[in-house]
Amino acid sequence: MRRSVDKTILIALLGTLPFLLTQCGGGGTDATKTTVSDGADGKTVVSLNSDTMLNPAAYIPPQCYTQTRDESGAFAGKSSNPCFACHNMGKEPNYTNDADLQLTYAMPAFAQKNNWSNLFIDRRPEIAAIADEKILNYVRQDNYHDADGQVALQRVLNAPLPAGWDANGDGKWNGYIPDAYFSFDETGFDHAPDGNYTGWRAFAYAPFLGTFWPTNGSTDDVLIRLAPAFREKTEGTFDLTTYAVNLAIVQAMIQRQNVPIAAVDERIFGVDLNKDGQLDTATQITYDWAPTEGRNMQYVGLAGEHLAQGQVHIAAGLYPEGTEFIHTVRYLDPVGGEVGIGMSARMKEVRYAVKRGWNNFAQLKSYADGEVLEDMRFPDRLRRFVGNIETGLQNGTGWTYSAFIEDKQGDLRPQSKEELYACMGCHSALGVTTDSSFAFPRKLNSDQANGWYHWTQRAKGLNGLPEPQYANGVYEYTHYLDINHAGDEFRENKEIIAKFYGTGSTLIPGQVDALHHDIGTLLLPSKERAIALDKAYYLIVQEQSFNKGRDAIIEPPVNIHKTVGEDEATGVKDVYLIPR
């Protein structure tokens, strides 16, 4: 996408261009492309032989084609602004400021046509033809574990690879092999079948705005894992207390606030965790990082030694090297009871991210400036991401992303390069993210176990959690409803509109008050809608048409452009900057 540029930085940008091309991946090329087809045995084959993508602009998500002005109904003549949720002024060291994209469809020439053709298919007849019992049985099947409780992909990826999965032809899988078992203890730590810790830890978070709400198609969860040194004492042996403290320190650096912890004796580490000037019992990590003023933070255990030696780094708003995330996307399971709508056993996707390199503030500033320069000099040049389906795609700021998705039979397979492109736009050069991430900055700090738990461990699921608020006290979800006039970018979710607006154009006070105390009133759909959304996505799985769009669309949205003009105005009049 094009962005506005401050002309005063042009000379400096031109001077940094060689650095940007080598450090940020902006000038890299990779000729290997992927397509999807069925093999002779009916199993999905991911072919690496095609040199073209159906949609090389797949990093621009369907939501960016939203028609923001209503032509009829209660909001006729008014504009809606869902764009602010992603396109906003970044917080240092995220130097991206793409808030201007709230006002303009600044698309490269190729992307001015909406290539997400699955959006325009009316799936209601096919949805009606699928029995409710069939789809419920399907989503309740576990496609991640095998019959022995092991991770099914471990067996597949450690054996001779299926046709089309070997990107470089060396006969082995060179990428991430899923090793989380989703067997959590009371504080969210994952355990292998032998009882050992895997290093993965689940956490609860306030779901991101719009598309990510379950009522719009999927449930999800996120796990984090730090590099081995963060899990070990100075002598190099695993220690759960050391690991828990380091996770809390990373959280404090990302959220830039104090983080509660279970009581710990600071003398064990020789680190003043609560910053009270003495080594005593700490019940919180106190955030106090201003290195230019001589105030620093540090890790504990072996990671603390590595920090002192310059092997790992620490800074506000940045994760240390080696940080990993697993993000699973799942169907909706209408389980009833207090949960109502829960997470399915079946996984739609298993997404993986790892931070392989460190960029300091100056380098990240150069990266952001380089994106501006690229947009200004070559406004119609599409972005390219280095990598392949095994090792993943690089986002330019140290992170690599890879993923698995359902094949036609419902088993997990690697995503093609074009399918991976759909992850990259949101995880690179976006103003709203913190070190390219969405969920961990939104981690809960209360409720139970200080937010360290998996959604399946909470008796009520999402129900009963309070609505998140911005720094100025404004309720985040309510504000989204207020300026978007709906609960999704396309304003397609009629359940939310009816519940929170009725037939009028003003939010219903009683519903808003209930939302403040319970996000489940907004985020969870009815059983009927949940089942219809499951069926809509299942049809895409059967088509294997993810490169045409993977949003669960029941009927074609009215509020979406099939084409946009060059730098066409969105209709949004005022940029909304998120209070930081």
C-alpha cells in the first residue's frame, strides 16, 4: 500500500537504502512459488513448480476492500471506520505510521481489483445442504493429535515427505515441527506425554477487534515460548521459577507496565525485580526502563548472563531473540452451558512465528522509513517476502512465519507460499502491532493465574471477562462498535447489529453496559450462526480455495468493493489515533 511521506527524510532514506535491502529483505527474491492440487490418491499435494501466484498481493487482506459508506438503512450517508484498528500510528520502536490508510484505498495497481473471489460466493444453498450433525461431528474431531496422543505432524514430517512438501529437495523437513501438546497445568505450562515441560505456555488475552472475534468465524488461542536460556538457571539446568519470572519480564517490556507474579525471593537471582532498592520478596515485575537515564531492566538465570554478554537483548516493545509463538485457529463448537460457544478440537490452522534476529531502534526506524520510500518511489510494486513453505517467510524485522492448514481430508498440511502471504501483511509494517505481534500485548493480568491459562481451562470461556479499555479509559470494543456501526469490517454480522443497535443508529445503553462487564455478550455468536460459519469454512476446505479467501462468509457482503480507484478516498473523514 502507498503511504504518505515526509519529504524532509528523503535524502536520509536514500542513504540507508543499501542497508534496508540487505537487512530488511526488501530487495530479496525467491522464484519458488506454490499451487494446490489433488494427487492420485486424493490427498492434497502442495506443488512447488509454478512460477506465478493467483494473487501476489495476498498480503493485503480482504478487509482492506471494505466499502465504508452505507447507501441505505439506519446509517445511510454515514461512513464507518473499521480501518483504525490496524492502520494507526505505531508506538516506538514501531515507527510505522499508516493512519492515513484510514482515509485512502492506497493500493498498488494490481491490487486495485479485489482478488478475494470467495467473498462473492453465496454459500447459503450449500450450507443448508450440510446436516448440522455432520459439521458438529467434523469440528469435534481432533486433527492435531494421533490415536496415541502424539502430534500427528511429527510423524508425517519426520518420515519421507509427501509429494510437494520438500521445498529444497533435500529429502527432509527443514522447518518447524509442531511440538506443543496442548496439555496444560493450572498455570498454563504445556506438558509432553512423558510429563516434561515443552516450554510452551498458554495465555489469555482480549481478542483483537473485528475479524478476530469468534462471532465472525473462528476461535483461536496463542502460546508463547522463550529460548532455552530463559528457562534455565545460570548453570544451565531447567528451572520453572526462572522461566516464569523471565516470561513476566518479557511481558512487562512488551506491555510497558508492572506485571504481577507469584511471590519469589529476589536473592535467588540477585536481581531487584520490584525495584524497591533491596533484595526481598517480590510479587511483581516493576517496569522501569529508561537507559538514557541509567534505568534498565534485566533477565534472570542464564538469560541474565547472556544479556550481560550481549548474546540476547532487552528493550521496551521488543521480544528477545528466540521468542516463539504458536497460534491455532479453530472452528466454533456450540457446547452449551456456561461457555456457550467454545473452541473446537479440530484446528483450521496451526501458525508459527519465531524471532531469529535482533534489530535495534535505529534499524527499526530505517526499516519503517524504507517502507515509506518504497511506497513513494515504486507505488505499484508489490511486496515480496523471502522464504519457502518449510523455513517460512521473513517479515523484514527479524521474524519468520510458517503455518499448516487443513487439506481436503481435514488433515494438516503445510501452507503454500501464496497462502502464507496472507499472514505477512498483518505481521509486517503495520502501525498497531508491537514487535509484529497482536495477542501478547493484549494479555490479561488478572482473572485467574494472572492470565496464564488456556481458554479451555476457564469454566466460562470468554464469558464474564470485562471489556478492555484504552489508556484514556475509553472502552475499546464499544468504541469500535460506535465508529464502525457494526461488529465486523464488512458490517455483515447482522446478529451484532440487531443486538447492539436494533433498528436505530444509536448503541443501546443496556447492551453497552452489559458489554463493559462481559465481552461474551458481543464476541460469541448464537448456536445457529456458529454452525453456519463452520459450514461456510468447511466448504472452502473442500475446495482448497484458500488463495481465493479463507473468511467464513455465509452470504456475499454488501459493503465491499470489487475494485477501487487509484488512491480512492475511503469516505472516512477523520483519522482516529489510538490512545497510547
